[in-house]
Amino acid sequence: MRFAVIGDAVEAIFLVEAIHASADHQLASCCVTGPLAAAFAERSIPLDLVGNDEEAILDPAAATVIVAYADTDTSIAMSRQVSQADRHVLAIVPDDASTAFSYELHLLLDESRYGIVPVSGRWYVATGEASSVDRGTIRQLAAEAGLNADAAQSMADLRVIDAMGGFGFAYDRVTGFDLLGADGRLLSRSITLASTADEKEALPPATFVFKSDTEPLTDVTIQVTTEDGTTHVPTALPSPERSQAAASASGMIDRLVTRLTDSAACQKGMSEFSNSLEIGGALLRSLRRRRTIDVYFDGISERGVFKTQMTAIGCGVLGYATFGLVAYLLFAQLIKPPVWVLHIARAFWIGPVVLFLIAQVLLPIARDRSVTALNREDEERQATDPSEKPDEVDSADEGKASPDTESAV
């Protein structure tokens, strides 16, 4: 497969090096700037540079486009443009990504015939060693790395959270703790992932520790403690752009290509990525409040967003109608304008209320996030074969937060 590259996020250089070293995949047109362009030059990777993103996206030789923008809005806009051009999308996760980022990508995935995969932390874990470990025998996951610069630390946190979730465990409890020096400087940060107390199947805890006295740019290994001993799983974390494993990561490209061509796997992977983003958001609250946060995953949907926006707008319309009525009566009594002026004033007063009520008819056409392309395929299969049952989808069981925990939805 041939890959085009657009953007400025230096993290994409890991994928580029892996593609360059692969015998089965090649680079197509590229439009890169900033740190990513500097990384190309530093590693002496040849590229077919074009003048703008559109030329790279529309390159007939490119089947997949790596969207590597550090800005979230630009990344979403370019991913939409690539998807509409009938290309697969590999989206490098921006530093300021939130659940809104995965929500927008999920909407694009629902509407597209092509795959969309956010390149998150789990892709930087060596799957050979990880897959050789029996998931049922794992008792603990642990790793240590060096602290990054303040601007990069939050992204490193998200990568390790997603990497730990890549072992197949649905964590829904996070605890973060920062150790500060006497001068207020951050000395270490620990992140612990676990499951709620009433989970039917107890999940092994996963702990990742960042230390200031550890080299921040070295690849770390995840120590997997099992019933039979300890296994070390190599990764390209916490800084893939500085990893020494890129040249030997052609297997990761093969896995990405397989994922891109499997719509059901893309849907599942996008949901898992959204869960990692929610845990990442809960980690920030845990660090700030110094307590454990329980996360109850509640998928975002167009219907939910519509209701939220209509509720906010409705409050504003209600206040406008109330104060507008008072203003209209005062205007009519004090100024005593002509009748036609009063008619216009009434139209301006009641118009927003009427438009708001008309907008409510849009609710039935808003999509529910639970009804994804995968669900629609299951429904179509059931329609043709009633004996076939839909695939079961794991969901996080709701639990009760203890007095020491705080819920995050």
C-alpha cells in the first residue's frame, strides 16, 4: 500500500520510518511542514514533496493518507477531506485531543466506505510479545519512563493509558499522583488503572510511573507479571518520534492496513480510543483533586449533543422572551409608536421562540451513537437471516463510587 503524508506533527515520523523500511509499503506524495519536515531531513528519508495538501490527498497512487496535524480542528478538517476523497485515514492524535476529536472521527467513519484509524498508544506496543501472554494469567502491568516537557507530558499520559488498555482490559478507574519538589518542580507522576470494586471479573492493575531522573526519550518496556513469571513487552513509548524501534516496526504498518480494511474492527477500535480519551480526561481531575476517579463510559451521540445544545439555547430563548415582553410593553406605553412599528416589534420578540420550536423537529433525524455502522450491519444480517444473533458488545458496568472516589461521566 502507498501512503501520502500531510501535516506538521513530528510523531508521524515513526510511521514514516516504518513505511520506508518496509518492503511491502511505500510513500506517495507528501506535504509536510514544521517539525515533521525537519524530521524528514534529519533522517534523510526521500519524499515526493508537493505544494499543498490537496495534491497529496488526490495523488492517484495513494490509498491511505497520514493526517499529522498538531491542531485538532485542522486534523478533523483534513480527515474529513481525505475521507470524502475516498482514501483511508491514519490520524495522528493531536496534543489537545479530547472526546470531541474521537466523536468527529466516529461520525466520519459512519459515513465513509473507507477506514479511519487514530494512531494511539496501543499501536506502539510490540504485539508479538503481547499476544504471546495469556490474558487470563496476567496479574499486573507496570512500566517506568522519564518525564517529558510540560507540553508533551499530557500526550505521553494518553499514550500510556491507551497502551495499557491495548492488553484487552476495560479499565474504568484511574488514580494519578504527582510528587513535587520543594521548588514546586514535578519530580514524578504515577498513573494507576484499575476496575471498579463490583466488577464481575477482577482486572489486574496497571501502573505507569514517570520519573524526573529517568531518560525521557528512551523506549520503555511494560513488565507483565503472570502466574508463570514475568514477561517484558517492548514499546515505542513514551516518545515515538524519538524511538529506536521505528525501523523494525513494519509489522505495525501491516496491522494498521489490516485494521483499515476491516470496518467492524475500525468501529470497535474507535470506541476503545474514545474510552482512553475519557480516562485521560479523568486523570487530569484525579491529579488535581488527589483522589481516584471512576469513569462511567457514556458514548457521545448526535442525539445527545442536539439535546444538550437545545437545552442551552432554550434557556436563552426563555430569558429573551421574558425580558423581551417587558421591553415591548415599556416601549409600547412610553413611546406609543405607530401600529406597524408595534407589529414589527412583536415579530422580533416572538420570532426566536417560533424558530426554536420549529428546530425541535430535527431531533428524530439526529443519529444515536449506539447505532453505528456495525450495528446496522448486524440488523441487516438479522433481516436476511433471523436465526443469526448480533455480536455481543462489551459495555462498562455501572458501579457505585466509594467515599474516596469521584465519578466522571
